[in-house]
Amino acid sequence: MPVSARYQPDPLFVTLGPEFADPVAPARFPQHMLRWRNQRWAERVGLDELSASEWEAHFARFEPLPDNMRAPLAVRYHGHQFRTYNPDIGDGRGFLFAQLRDRDGRLLDLATKGSGQTPYSRFGDGRLTLKGGVREVLAAEMLEALGVYTSKAFSLFETGEALARGDEPSPTRSSVLVRLGHSHIRFGAFQRLAFFERPDLIQTLVEHCCAAYYPHHLDLGGDARVAALYGSVVEMNARLAGHWMAAGFVHGVLNTDNLNICGESFDYGPWRFVPVSDPTFTAAYFDETGLYAFGRQPEAVSWALAQLGGALSLVCPPALLEAELLRFGSAYQAGLRDGVFGRLNLVRGELPADVPFLSDLFGWLTETRAGWDQFFFDWHGGAASAERAAASPQAALYEDAAFTPIRTAIEARTGTDGEKFLSLPYFQRSNPVTMLIDDVEALWAPIAERDDWSLFEAKLRDIASLRGATEPS
């Protein structure tokens, strides 16, 4: 294998020992048809020089990467699922099979979805539908383009099996996905150890998380180190919740096993993007009470963090942890402000002064039911976009008196580089790139009917255009 000089293997998770995961064997698939290769991120982790056959060997047959983990590991965890504790879960259709550093030195995981049965599969087949794999690629790419801290869809192979599913026409096509993410350690990993009353192993996991992801806390000792780690996890996940809200994203399943200690978004099942601001909008058909509705996501993340704090209370006084949980509110507001201002390319001021504007903006978006993505597209660059906004399909909403205070606040926060961004090809469009459910179904239909991937590929090009128009230079 022609390993790039940028490839930096660092399989730290295996040093935790056998109490945290189980060795598993990957499934053997009848076919390996590459449908997505994330060459951009492969370059960042030194895997861009792999040939097509080598990519297939490592990401469809899961042959070990050089100097990395010798066997895949299904990680052990529990979790609250829709606020009911479940001790019978873990990596049920995926595993961790490599860790490496990116060019910024961050420790990243390569983990799978749809790679076969594990000890935690219960009655499942351990597989992923092709449509599920396609949806994961689309969600990850769109969220990254919108500035959300997300795992990356690294590879997707169609695998040639016929799967039976209750929520898709069956039999349906199969796939195996590889994710590149910052951490595979979920809140539920700590909950499992608390369930078995193993403060010794909780402390071991705390030390590992500090060393691998928050090394600045290693200067602290004892209870202070545990509390500091928890405070960082609170802040990162609160910011993530704010970024989801700015993106108009509904994760759908915010169980404690779907949140991790780095505050990185991952695991895209029944996700949706909102067409308009609607706090009651849900993504999952099985979320009958709206527990994880769009407007309830901050509450859901805060609740999950409280459960993590409960697990950590076995090794740290609850009062110290409760003080760290109080960081959630301000961190969430900062994440929301940064997400909204990033989408609009506005100048950030002091956070307390920006919060009333955010409240007014969300109130206006909800009241008017303005197109969510259209609004952010129309006003990117602030006052520099006034002429573009006047030509928008929803220009009448901007002319109404109710919008005047929003417009005034946008103008007051307009920077000096708006014209630079507006000259890019993306902003010559009349409508933004969207990822609504209708968009997904429209590009999936030709794949399902005649194996035509052209709309999927066109959507990915559109997302790349959006990312290029909004990423900091």
C-alpha cells in the first residue's frame, strides 16, 4: 500500500483493554460497488493515494490499515432511548477499525455502519440499506457545508444483498458505510460502566478521554479533572445544538448513545431539514410525542448531558458536575449565534447584545413561515444583499413592517467583505441549495428505478458549491 507521508496511525482505543469493546469479524459481501469516496478528507488523513483496489480492500473487506488496529472492535455502551434506559445495546451493526491523526493533529476514528452482526445486534442483520447510506452521505456533506461540526461520510459501497425492512419497500439494496469522526465514545459508554457500578473503569475512560481529546485537562488532578472534562463535553454539545438550530437540522434520535464526548454530530437515520421554522417539526415517524422535535433539541441535549453527569457522579462530587452543567445555556447561545452569523456572514459583537436579535429573528421566521434556507441565502452578507433580497421569491416578506427591526439588526452587523462572497457563482443562483425530504426522494427515485446516480452526483456538486461559498478563506 502506498501510504502517504501524511498518514499518521494512532490506535489509542485498543490501549483501554478488553472491558470496553469486543473483537468482531466484518461481514463478507457478494459485491463491492463504490458509490462514494471522500477524496477531500482522504487527503487530510493521508489516504488519498490508495488505488481503487486498495480502497475496496480497506473499506469494503476491512483489511487492516498499516500500523493500525489488527481487528475491528464493537464498542460497548448503554443508553437512554426516548428517555427509557436500555442496557441491551452497543455497536450492533458497526465497529471501530482504525484511528489516525489528521493534518491538524486531531485523533480521528474510522468506523462503520452496516458491516455485519456483532454481539449487540440483537435480532438485527447488522446491515445498512443503500438508501440509508445515500442519506448519510447527503446529511454529512450538507451539514459540513453549513458549518456544523459533523462526522464525515468517508466511503460508501453497495454490497449486492437484498434486505428486508419495514420502513422501505422490500427487498431493498444494501450498502456498507465508513464514517470518519472525532470520537467513537458515546455518553452511553459511561452510563454502561455506571450501570455495572465500575467507578474504576469510569476513571480509566475519563483518563483516556482527557489524553486523547482534551489534553489541557491533564494539568488538573482528581475531581477537578473529571469536572473539567464534563464541562468541556457540556460546552461542545451545547454548541452543537445551537449549530443544528441555525442549520435548520433535525437529528431525529437524540438518545444518549447518539451523542459523543467531542460534541460532533453523527449517526444520520431519520434526519430532516426544516422547510420553514416550526418548533414542532419532527424527523422520525416513530417520535409520536415530538420528544426530539426541532424546537426541543436543546432541551434533549441538555437532558442527555445530565444523564452523563449522573454516570460521572460515581467518580466526582455531584455539586462539581452540576456547576459545569450550568455552562450549557451560554454555550448554546454562543453556538446558535455563531451558526446564524456564519450563515449570514455577519460581524459578531458581544454575545448578550446579539441574543435579542436571535430571538427576534427566530420569532419572525416562525410567525411568517418564510423559507428557511431562502432567508439565509437572500441575506448572506447582510446589507450587501439588499438588492438580491428585493428580487427573492419571498421579497414581499422583507417589505413588510414586521421585518424592519430584523433588517435594521442585520444592517448593523454587516461586515466589509460581503461583496467578496456575493461575487461567487453560488450567489448568482435565484434559489439556495436545499436538502429537504423532497430533494432526497427526487434523487433517490432514479437510483432505485434505473440505477441512475446523476441527480445524486449533481446534488453533491451543488453542496460543494455551497461549501465553497461559505467556508472561511
